[in-house]
Amino acid sequence: MKKQLSHIDTNGQVNMVDVSYKSVSERSATAYGRVEFPKPVFETLAAQDFLGPKGSILQTAIIAGIQAAKKTSDLIPLCHPLRLSKINIDIRPIENTLEIVCMVKCNERTGVEMEALTGVGISALTLYDMCKALSHDIKITNIQLQQKTGGKHDFQR
């Protein structure tokens, strides 16, 4: 079976995939990403329990990621608007890094990979924004899909 880009039609034009013929099913996706800090910056943040002048750095990033996941179809032009039933974002400090995991679920005709990836991405950008006063040498890395279920094919990294 030859794979093709699903958002390009036979004339080479972009199009939104028609999912009207698909059955509604339970779908989930989990994405992962990292925000890496210079060691002195991470130590400062950890010593302050990740609290800054704007409030809890971690909780703010979690809320931003949840909001972003819900708005994915407004941000990525060819994504379908989905009724999400669950979004969970977990941010854990590990060795000068904040690791972000976003899990999204729904009962829909198409998957939620982009919502999970968007949740991670915006959480990471929010962490950067809230910490950039301490250093601009902060890296957002390894944003990737970890797993998806539902639809034609499941995926596990």
C-alpha cells in the first residue's frame, strides 16, 4: 500500500479530509516534550518550588496547554474541531529539565494526535515565557507523539 499525504487532493490542492463516512470511536493520544534549562536557572526555579512573580509556573503551563489543546482546530488550518472528553497534562522536573506529557481523549471520527502535540507545545512555550527573565538559553526539545489509539492504526513509540 502506497502512503499519500491526506491533506492534498489529486490536483495538488490542500483540503480538509472528509471524515463523515468514518464511525465514531474512542480515540486517545499522548505526546511528550522537554524544556531544558541551564543548571543554575533550574536550581533557582526548584528552590522556589517553581513559583514566580506571576504565580505557579507549572500550573500556568498546564492551564495554557489545556486551553491550547481545546483550540487546536483554530490554530492548525486543516484540523477538525473535536469535542474532547479528557485532557491531562503532567509536568515533572527531572535533571535540569521539565518533562511534559499530554494525554487527550475523545469519542470522534478522527484522532487527537494534534491536540496532544499542541498541548505539549503550548505548555513548553508558556514555561519558556515565564522563565525567560532568568535566561534565554532555555531549549524546547523532543516534542513527539508517544502513542495513539483508535482509528485505523494504533501507534506506540
